[in-house]
Amino acid sequence: MSNNIVGKGMMLNQHHPLLSTIDSNIEPLLERVLQTKRLGACYGPIKLDLASSSCNSKNDCFRLLIPYAGEHLVWNVLFDSQCPEMGPDFIFNDQNFLMDPDIDTLSTYVPSLVKWNPNDTDGLLNVLSELLSYYKEYQIKLLGKQGDRLQLEYSTLVCETEISKKDIEIMMLPLGTKPTEARFLIHMSMDYSRLPPPFNKSQNDEAMLIITFYGPDWNRIVPQLHLSRTLEEAFGGPDCLHIPPIPSNKYLMDYVPEVKKFMEEKIKNVVQCHDNRANFISFIILLQRGSIIEYDAVEFYWITILLEYRDFHFLVSINLFPAFPKEKPQITLQSIYHMTPHGTLYNEVLDDIPYNPRWPMKQMVDKLLTHIMENAVKKFQTNSIRNNRFQ
């Protein structure tokens, strides 16, 4: 299953209307947080959801939604604008997290809060980053209390594969009660720059594998692959990337590398199909260089040429599909003289072109052009004249 992880028309967080209501000493700290595209393994900006004032002046308290393990942690950040040298307090939606922290715990895990510097623009961002790292450790400890299966899944995934600990987030749900769901989010760190244009231009290509364990023995496992919009389009849409299910006797240390290999093959296939389309278009340009009207010089999905048969000129539009050459081209002939009753140039789609996806590209182009000139155009010319609305 594939789900898109990038929303439509996302407004830049730094332009959030609530920012203008924040106390001037706190605003730069918050703006820096909202400009951050990723805090942990889960891709996505931190969102400012609500703001209020602790002392009837400008707002100095606010609520943040922080992406984590496919969910949003809801953290209330409480400043005192009358004492800017004091660091923030926090209220977490997971009430068991840092319920009664001592100074040693904070010094170890959240040093930026203990040594708060109100003049450091990155101060709040650093505190949030440290808190999120500690929250992940807290969730891993909860995981270890649920029996051997989940703990083994995590430890072998970290120790026996190339997946880094920083690319994994764990969450036991529901929060604060006996968990019935264990969620693993795994950031699939891969090289997407190999993808052809325009997909290789994106700076936000992301793939996240979310695996959820259910059941009294944690033996019901549901995987989901979440892709950025650009990657989803590169792979051919949400219906073109179906990852395999996980049987109850299979471990993540085996399954996750399989999904990664599966994605590597998809990337390789996209690159190969792009190269095949480029080669096909290149041979047409080489053989018909004086006849080219226009063509797709980026993704190589189409080309239009002008041909002539016994003083009859006509356009040939060739459309290639993402899976070319497995999918044969669509060939459309169009008269430049004759109109349909609807006021458009008369055209026909050729259904019976000679085609074999295993042919070399030059042979494929040669056979196509030969078929058009020797078999298709005469009938097309006759039909064009017959259907001419001006006759």
C-alpha cells in the first residue's frame, strides 16, 4: 500500500499568521523551529497549532504538532515573556513522558534546556530535538516491556541490517495506557538523484515504511509505504507500488531489506524506461531530422513529425508510455488539410503497427516508419478526403 506524505499547497510555516502574535523575544526561536523540515526520522514540518498569553501581553505559550512515527505529538510550550532568561516548560500529550524529571535526567538528555540561552536562535529547536530523541528512547523502553518479539524485532533491525537507529521511530499506542499497537516507522534512506528529470530535481523526496504490529502475540503485521508526491509520480502513481505482505513468522531484519531492494528495482526500472524512450525519440530525430515539428526533450513521452506521401502532407504523433517498450507506442496520423464536422483536424489512431518490445530501437523506428509510408497513409488519405466536412 502506498500513501502520499506531502500535502497540497503547503503554506510555509514561517509565514504562519500566529507568528505575528508571539512575543518579540520568543518569535525568532519559534520561527527557526517552523522553518525546520525534519526533526526526527519522520519527514514533515513542525506545525504551530495554537497560541496564548500567560500574562495578558503578547502570546508566549503555544502548541506544536511534531511529526513522529506517522503521528503528531502534541506538545504545549510555555514561556514566561516577563522572564525571557527562563527556559520553557512543556506539557506533553503523552502524560507519562517526563512525568517527574530530576535535574540529572534533564542534564543528561536535555542539556540545552538546563543550560538555556535566550540569545541562541537555535535554543528552542535544540531543546525540541533533544526531547524528541529522549522520547524515542522512552518508547523503546516501553517496547521492551511487551515481550520478546518486539524487542527482538527492534534490536535485530538495528544490529543486523544497514538501517540506522536514527532512521527508526517507535511508538506504542494508545498513549498512556496498555498498548494494543506497536508502530515502527523506518525512513528509507536511498539515492533518488538517479531518477530522470524532472523527478531528480526534487529536494523533498522521501519514502517511509510504517510497520504496525497488532494482536495479543504481536503476530498480525501490517506494512505501509508512504511516498512523497514526486516519488509517487516517478513510480507511476499510488497503484503501481505494492509492497509484499509480512507473514507472522518473518522478521523485520529480513523484510525491510527486501522492501529496500524492491524500491531499488523500481528506481532502476524508471531510469531504464526513461533511457529507452530517449533512445527511441533520438532515432526518430536522426532519421527524420528535417521533419520534426516538436518533441518532449525532458521525459521523452512524445514527438510529432511532418511526413509527405505523393504531395499529401500529414502529421504523425507518437506517444510513449511510462513502461515503454513493454507498452507499445500510440501512433496518431493527422491530416493538415481536412476537418471533421466538429471543426478539428481529421485524425486516426493506428492499431495494427508492427511491434516487438525486444527489437532494437533503430529497428523499431524503421519498421514503424516503413509501415506508415507503405501500408497506413494511403488508406488514411482516402478516409481524410471522405470525412472532409467541406465536401
